[in-house]
Amino acid sequence: MGDRTQRAVREAGRDSAAPETVCFGPFRLHAGQRTLEKDGTPIQLGGRALDLLIALVERAGTVVSKNDLLAKVWPDIIVDEGSLRVQIAGLRKALGDGEAGARYLTTVSGQGYCFVGRLSHPNNQEQSSIGPSSEPPHNLPARPMRMVGRDQTVRDISAKLRSERFVTVVGPGGVGKTTVAVSVGHELLEAFAGAVRFLDFGTLHDPALVPNVVASALGLLGQAGDPSDSLVNLLRDRRMLLILDCCEHVIETSAALAERLYAEAPQLHILATSRESLRVEGEHVHRLQPLLSPPDDAGLTAAQALAFPAVQLFVERAAASGGHLIELSDADARLVGEICRRLDGIALAIELAASRASASNIKDTVALLNDAFKLLGEGQHAVLPRHQTLRATLDWSYKLLSEPERMVLRRAAVFAGSFTLEAARSVAGAEDADDGQVIAAVASLVAKSMLAASASGTSTRYRLLDTARAYALERLAASMDADATARRHARYFLHLLQEIGSGSAPSSEANRFAAIADQFGNIRAALAWCFSERGDRATGVALAAAAMPFFLKLSLFAECQLWAKRAIAQLDVANHSLKYDLDLHAALGLALLLTKGTTDDVHAFLTRALRIAEEIGDVPSQLRLIERVHVFQMRAGNFTEALALAKRGEAVASDHGDRIKLAHIRIALGVSCHLVGDARLARSYVESALLQLPGSEPDVDDPLNYDYLSRARITLARILWLQGYPDQAVDTARRAIADTMRIGHPAKLCMAMLWAFSIFVWNSETESYEEYADRLILEASKHALGPYQTIGYGTKGVVLVAQGQVETGIALLRGALEVMHSHRYGSLADFRIALAQALATIGQEKEALDTIDLAIARVGHNKDMFCMPELLRAKAEVLLSARSPDLEQAERCLKESIDMARRQSALAMELVAATCLAKLWLGQDRAGEARRLLAPTYARFTEGFNSRALKAARALLDELGSQHPDSSTDARLAVRG
């Protein structure tokens, strides 16, 4: 190979090794120093076991064969598999594998072993999810600094969760359900190896979105419909704690989902909070009691009162609010006890009252509370007494606020979730409130327990507790200010999305999406108001357009489609800009492509967006849309159109001067050229792109989740195989798949395995393509990737046919082809070849020929001509296997196959067809012709002599040589054999 090719192959293999020092669980492995530590203490591990661990970690997430491990660990001696099993058993014992839920090694029956632990760098930055058991970090809110009176409750619920798996914490608003749930989550973090997920349904007002929100939070690529089936598949074998907070807002859908997940995911544990029980199978209800208050005792002392958690909370909150009640006196103890009893031990009510109390006005506080309770009147008898208590406390606290504080509280209620001080200034501020007033009011509301504040990174975030927000929303609705506040709220988040989307926000590019991920409750609320009867449609259109990249990145495809369609319907009304038109149609087209396939609507939306991008001169959007339409055309099997589009993209990217985008387009060109049968030009494009791309790409801006680097490497591997370099092809493909596994992205992994599958089929690597077929089905089913799951069943059909399970293989292949045809996917030649060969095996000659002829016709129409030589060879084999073989037509097919392979520089396919034709000629006593055909082709190979195709060719040449010896040719072949 030339220098450029060698460099490209090196590029294809870089970054595949594991880092020299990696961490997993409590362990730190220093491969270079050959040491292993657990919690900083060295572990005594034998040399062989350490060699095994290093070898498995280097290829984490990949099955390492027993032979590879034997060669790696015992390179100079011959040992049997028993020695390997002994060392693996010792390694598992040293790691505590399988104990307390820890899992690092898995055995793949008949194949080898796989390291499935989660690896990270020593700087504690998560490297990437590796293997099927890896989990992203937990998303729990910060643990409460001090929790009064609930420690035993947390322990009880934690124990119940461990044993029973499904607990709902039930209690009235303000009693402290969320605080307890968060504390339980932190308590169980270690037990669940960090696999704890917290979901707040308090900001969600559309019950239908519950499964989608859960799916997105778990990193599950979304579907346009209900992803519940995919959630079950994802969680079925995972040990995880799922915390569902504020279920009362979406009680029916959250209950149905929780019940199903509990029943079908046996390692999943569920903790829910709600004002009422979910009333489903498997649920264990824990009724959270109010904080215990002291009895009505005239002789109550301060020491006695402070033994009760309600009084402890009151005193702590009073001190924190800046009052003078630093120490409780005996004189005030009875009064504070009376306040706590009067407030029914409800934590929020006690905090509100305490924020108003001081040593000089405890008596006044009692009197004011009594007056407030009297105002409830007789018209609310249907409300639970504790709800009455909290309502009266909120009324009382609200009336004691200054007017600026009331105004800020009302306006802050529009936030669906947390918000920053900057957001409060933008939304709560107006002509009647300057920045200084808003800032002062926020600080005062925090001190008075009307707002909660928590540190988040370098900033502070604020939020209204659920009960207080509901009260404040009532006050806002009763004011004349509701629509104006909602408009400012929508425009604030529009500006925020536009700022982050443009890259002008101060956060780093890697944090762009993380910066907005926890604001989707606010974005949903703003969009809902904008498109409501009293909303602002123009702002809604702009907000929807700005939100599209974030919906796509978080795989919220159902919401993407919902809001894109609503916004598109309002484009004329909103006096829109063409940029909004572009962004909305581009996002809608992509969301539908990812969920519905290559439909006419998808093509119409994407091409409309591309036309607008060209019209307004938006070059980045042009390039992005050219790539997306190229993917559409490739999946639809329109390869000539795809090639023309890629050439168009190259011209745009070259003029634009974007080196990375030009590399991406050249990968698309390389793929297109490869598929239409121009291997030399394809290789030139791919090698050029690999030399331009960095060693790894996060692709943070690519909702299509297209892994350009992996695509380029595997395309190069395919071309290398076709051109006669099978060893390099297989090695390059394996490395590319291993790298993609380290990324931990299911769609990218499925795409890589599917694209590489043909290489292992062509090279007759039965074990490899069986492994990838099974993994493809597993990943696709777990992550709701419908098209990949269907193709996965097709690949399994290929495997079964090769293994002799013909009937089952035929059923799988037929089913996959039928579904993929309905989704308008391309020719799928590998599947049709396998199906035709299987049909011929069971004597269905006519159907076998019809199948292969249909495939040839599709290739002729779609122009993916690279597979035509193989189709023609397969047709010849079907003809030759018939009860009455058509030798003449078979010979014509093989000659055409050889001729086409030569024109395409596809030496490997030329060899396979030449071997088949030489075998035919040998049977016709034309051994000399056969040898003259096959020997020069075989002689051009420089590697791969252990592959099945080359072994078959060599064996046939040996047979031909015994009949028609040619000493000069024999000498050349001896060197290569």
C-alpha cells in the first residue's frame, strides 16, 4: 500500500486502546505499572490474572476470544482452557465480581469473555459508557444539608425499597415528601452503584408525555409514539432506582407506567411521591406523617419542647430567617408548641410561620395564625383539614409580604421548575419593578421560606415548592398580570435558547445542551401558553424553532414533532422569517426520518428546508441539510441521487472553507462512490477525510447521531476487503466497532455493527457476524431503534442460514425484507443473497431465482453496483445447484461477475467468482482454462491466506496443478500460499 493508505489505516486504528490508567468501581488499574488498587490500597494479583485483566480492559465492551486470551497471557507456552478458567475464577474473586451487585466480567458461551464494567479516567471524569451494564451518573438534586425528624423514616423507606422494590410516599402538600425521597436516593446511591434517576413530574402538565420524559431521562432514543415497550426492554435486566416525584399531577399515566415497569423489570426499584397512592399492583404505601409536636402542657419546658422535631424545625428556621429567636426559652416553649400543633406538623407551614417569628412576637404569631384560620369560613368543608391548615398559613404569609414581594412571588409562579436570579429579573421585573427591587424581593422570599434556594455549580437556583407555586399561580391568575408575565417568561427562554444555540453563551460547547436540559419544564410551559387562545403565536413560532435542536439532541422526537407542527401551522399568522421556516421543517423532517423512515413527507420537509437555506444563503444549514438528505437517499436506495448530492455538498463546503464539514462531505462521497462501485475513488475520498478528522468527535451538534469517524473507518474496511486486503479490513472494522462501543451511544453502535456486518459475511467470519447480529438486536430492542431491530433480525437470518438452520433463517429474512421494503429501504443485497441460497438449499429453485433476479433488478434501479458481482455469482450458484443445472447461463453470470469486479477494482469478489468458474470448468475437463483464470488472480493477493475464500482458491489451484502442472506459476503461488 502507498504512504497515504498506510497513514489512513493508522488513523482508522488510533484511539482504540484503553488509557494506561483507568478506574472502575472502587478499583484503579495502572496498566503501565502493572498494579491494581482498591480504594487506594494495592491488591495482590498474580501476573497471569493481571495480564488477563489488562487484556479485557483494553477491549472493554468487546468479547475477547479464549484463543486471543491464551495467546496474550501465555505467549510462549501451550496451555489448555482449564488454566484460563482457573485464572478467570481467581480474577473474579479478587474483584468481588457478582457481589453486592458489582459486575465486571461476563462469560459469553462458546466465545470468550467480556469486561462490562464502567471505565473512567483517574481525574474522575466519566470516559464513556462501556458494555451493556454501564450507566450514566445519577441526577439527584443535592442532599438536604439538614433534615429534621426524618432520619428514621429515610432508613425505613430505604429498607422497604430494598426488599419490596416499589414504595410510594404519600402525604399532603408541604409535608416533606420530596425531601424524604431525595434523601432516600442519596442513601441508596452506593447500593445501586450510582444508578439512581430522579424525575420531577411537578412541571409536566401533559400526562401523555410521561413515558417520553422518562425515556429521555434514561438516555433512551425516543420514538414518535409511546416508548413504554422500549423502556421495559431497557430496564428489564438493569438494577436501578427510579424516583418519580409529584405523581399526583399525572397520576393515571405515571401509575400505569410504574406498574408495568415493576412487573416486567425485576431488578428495577421504584420510589414514587404523591398526595394519593397510585393504587397499582406491587405498590407499598408509606404514609408520611407530619412532624411530631409536643402535647398541650402548661408546664412544657424548652428542653422538653426541643425533643419534638416540629419544634426543632421551627427554631432552626426562625434562626435562619434572621429573627431574634436564637434560643428557645421556657416561656416561649408552650407557645411554639401551640403553633406547631396548630399547623398540624406540616413542615412547609412551620417554616413559613417560623420565618415570621422572633422572641418579641411569638404571641403575635399565634394570634395572627388563629385569625387566618378563621378566614377559611364554612365553604371549604370538602378540603382535608391539613390542606386547610396549609392554605390558611399561605394566605397569612402572603398578606404579610410587602407589595414588591407579593408581585415577585406571583410572577415567579410562572416558572415550571427552577430558575436563576437573571431569569427572575427578566420575568418578574417590569416597569413597576426594577432589578434592585426584584433582587431584594427574591432574597426576602428565600428568608421567609416562600422560595427555596440551592447551589448549582457556580450559581444559585431558586424554585417555588409545589404547594406554594400552586397557591401563587392562583394569585397570578386573579391579577391583571398573568398574560404579560407569561409573555416575558416565553421571551426570556426564547432569548436563552437563541443565545445558547448561537454559541454566544459563556458556557463551553460541551455544556451547551446540559445548560438547558433542566429547563424543559419551562420551555414546555412557555410553548403551551404561546399557542393557547390568549398566547403570543409569533413568540411561539420563534421559541419552537429555537427549541428544535434541543428536543432532537435529547431524543424528544414526539415533542419535536408536536411543537414543529403547531409552529408551522402558525407561520403565516406569525409573520415569520424564512429562518424559522427552515429550522422547523428541517427538525420535523429529521424527527420523522428517525422514527418513521424514508417517507414522502420526510423528503418534502428536508428538501423544503434545503431550498430555503440556499435561498437565504445559510451555508452551515445547507451543509447540514445536504448531509441529512444524503442519509435519506442512502436509506431509500437512491444511490445515484445520493452521489450527486454529495458532490454538490463538496462544492459548498470547499467554498465555505470548513475543514471538518468538508471531511464529513467527503465521507459521504466515499460511501456513495463505494456503493455505486467505484472503489478507487471511494478510497481516495475516505482516506482524505480520515487524515482531516480529529482522533475522536463528540458530534454535540448532530441530532442525527451520525458517527462520521466510525463510518469512515468501516467504509475504508469494506473497501480494503473488496480490494484484496481481508486481514486489514477485518482488523480495521473490529477497531472501529470497539471505539464506537466506548462512546456508549446505541444508535451509533448499531450503525457501526450493521455497516461492518457485510465484511464478516464476505470473509466468512461466522462467529463474528453471529456476535454482531445478536448485539445489534439487543441494542436496537433496548433503545427503541425500530429499523435497526428489523435489520438485526435479518442479520440473524443470515447467521442461521450459514449454520444450517435454514427454515428459521428464511422466516427471519423474509420478515426483515418485507418490513424494510415497506419502509422503502434499499436493496439489502446480503439478505437477498442469503435468502436465495437458503431457498435453493431446500429445493425452492424458482423462488430462489426470483429472489436473486429481484435483487439484481433493484441494484440496477438503485445503482448500488458494488454488490452486482456478488449477486451475479450468487445467481450462478443457484443455477448450478438446481436439479437440472443451467451451465451456460451460470457461466455467463460468472464471466459477467468477474468482468464487473475487475472494472470496480474489487479483487476479492473477482477471486470468489473466478474460483466458482474455475470449479465449473474443472468439471467440464477445462482445467487448463481454469488454472489460467484463477492463478493470476490468486497471485495478486499479499495477505488473507487463512481466509476461507483464499483457502478454497488455493485448494482448487492445487487440484488443478496436479492435473496441469505449470512450474513457474507453482513457484509464485508457493511463495504466497
